[in-house]
Amino acid sequence: MSQERSSSDIEPVRTITELCIDVNGTEVWLQGQGDEVILMLHGWPDTRALWDGTVAALQDRAICARLTLPGFESGPSATSLDDMCQLLRQIVDRISPDKPVTLMLHDWGCIFGYQFTMRHAERVARVVAVDVGDHNSGALLRSWGTKEKLSVMGYQVWLALAWKIGGSLGTRMTRAMARWLRCPTDPATITHKMNYPYAMQWFGTAGGFKGAAQIQLPMPLLFVYGERKPFMFHSAKWLEKVATTHGSAVQGLPCGHWVMISRPEAFHARVREWLWGGV
């Protein structure tokens, strides 16, 4: 049975069957057992449901916390980078006040999560990032040919325009792009509201990403990516840097962008091995 708390901090617990707390208007769901807290952030066009299988695979060793990014289902139409980082700090301080958390990130969750981590490194012990690496580096831009650059611009500007148009037309545009990209998310859950990060990227909505720093993570990182995509969201330089950093690791899997859906057993086994030596 789930229960909700919205005004007080979480009491120290070791096992959480299912708990929902409210942090500044955002629902955060917790489930699992152990001393470690893993905070999971999804991307487009997903919700916290993206991590259902991952929670099931990891909850015996850690308390798994997840949320739907603000604006993706409800809340403000767009959340700035600064506000997102502030919200994540509030969430981390509530769910793990005495110890840094492990972050698990995918897609836009990587982009927001990296920036939070660099701003609040003392609150993050280690990071598992899925399929998006040095997204704002010159090395990545140089690694794309003309075809890749046009492909990235095409789908992202389309989604940014769909967000700006809004309404039923914006949602139809969004779902059409999700089909074209072979997104495994249930189309019924996808709306134009989920596109605001693309509007931030291309139109400068909510301040855009002008304040985003180049990715330099001071803690261990496991980077997992799909090998079968028309273009990558990381550079070869990124892979080499992660692979040669003490305590960090790289893992490619034979699938597309949604690694945890396409190759769940391999993904979860690799994560468990890196976090806990395979236990």
C-alpha cells in the first residue's frame, strides 16, 4: 500500500515498500531497501515509469527514488536549468540528507543531471549515465557529418516547434516523431508538454542552456550506450576519457537509445556489477 507525505522529512528507514513524498510540488516515489539511495532521472518522452524494470532489478540493494520531470505531466510549462538544479538539490536533501546519492540518468535526465552534479558534487557519490555523454562538446559536434547534423536538427527542431504550437496538433506532431524514432514509450502517455527541453535548446526558452558547463564529473561514472543508432550522443574522446578514469567504466550494448528497455537483463547486470561487484 502506498502512502504520501508532503510536509515532513523522511524518517530514517532501511526498507521502503512504496512511498511518495512531495518536494516543492513534484512527486518523488521511493522503493527498496539498504543504505544507498539511487535517484533516477528520465528523458524524452518518458516518465518515471521508464525505470520500472530497473527498480525491480535494484531494489534489493538500494532505495530507488524516481520522479517525472516537472512539466512532463503537470506543473510549469518549462523549467529552467537553474530551477531544475535547485529542485534536484531539494529532492536529494530530502531523500538522503546524510549521505550523497547515486544518480542514474537517461537522455535529458543526463543533461540536467550532469549540471546538477557539477554544481553540487558533494551530494553525488557516483553516476550511471545512459546514452548521452558529452552532448555540448566540440568533439561530439566534430564527430557528426552533415547527415548526422541535419538529422539531429530535424527531429529536435520539430519537437521544439510542437511544444510551441501546443494543443492537440503539438501532441500529434510529438507522437508522430516518437513513432519515427521507434520510441518504446506508450503513445497514449506522450504529449507536446514533454518537448520543452528542445525549446530550451533551440529557442532559448526558460533561459535555454547558456549556463550549462562542459561535462567534467569528479566522481566515478558508468556510461552505458546503445551501439545501434544512426548517430551517437557522445564522442570517441568521451568514451576514452571515461574508460581510462579510475573507478569509471564504459559499456556498449547492441541496441538503440532506450537501453534499459531493449536490453534490460544485460543493462541491469552491468549496473549491479559496477555498483556492487555483481552481488
